[in-house]
Amino acid sequence: MTQPKHGQIVEYRGKLGLQAVRPALVVASVDNLDPRGVENDPRLALDSPTHAHLLVFTPSDGGFFMEFNVASGDGPGEWQPLVDQHGPAPSSEDAYRRAGECIAQAQAQNDHRSAALLDAGRTWITLAESLDRRPRRRPARGGGDTR
């Protein structure tokens, strides 16, 4: 099985009821788990490098719930890498390129579709930043000092 990476989107199969498959975000893996936190609360420990703590998204009122120490696999209560019907997930470089294309197209059209294209560009930038896993400075409004 593959080792999860924090920030990765995966599929999680529920343990109860319909055992529905839901999208989930890896919030902790062996790569980013703080050993001091595990010392303070042993429930945060992971059983193996393929286990992860997940933030599971759901259409219920709360919108999400946490699952801890989830094993990889395709059975109930397990996670597996997201299978993309359209090929592999984009790289951050691809996401920035797509953002630029959307913004350039919005500037060229300058009509009612421009706002939607700008929103799509912003979404691609957000995705690229999350793929980079490092904060990026946004330019200050009005051209002021960015410190």
C-alpha cells in the first residue's frame, strides 16, 4: 500500500451503514506527526507508515468528521488513493499554468463570463498553493509594502 502524505485527498469508505465512499483529507501521516503530541496523547499514534488521520467530508449537517489511525485498503473504515477518472492530479506548475490561462481568457473576453473565469483562476491558484505545501505571499492591494 502507498504511504499517505499530509494534504493529500483520498477516498475513505465508511465503517457503518451504507459504507459510502467519501472524499477525505490526510491531516496527519508519519511524515508530519509531532512526536511530542503523541507523547501527550497516545491516541494520536499511527500504527504504521500507511495509517493516517483523516478529515472526512460528508453531505450531513456538520459537513465533516475526523477519523483517527485509519489503515489503507479498500474495505470498510479504510482509505485509498483517490482514483481520478481524468488522469493524475495536476502538479502545482500545471495548476499555476491553468490559473494563468483562466485569468488571461477573462481579461481577453471582458464580458459576463469574465467573473467566472477569474473565480476559476483563483481556485487553480489555491490548489497550486496547497500542492506546493508552502505559504505564498499574496501581493498587497494598492501596490503598498508587502512586509
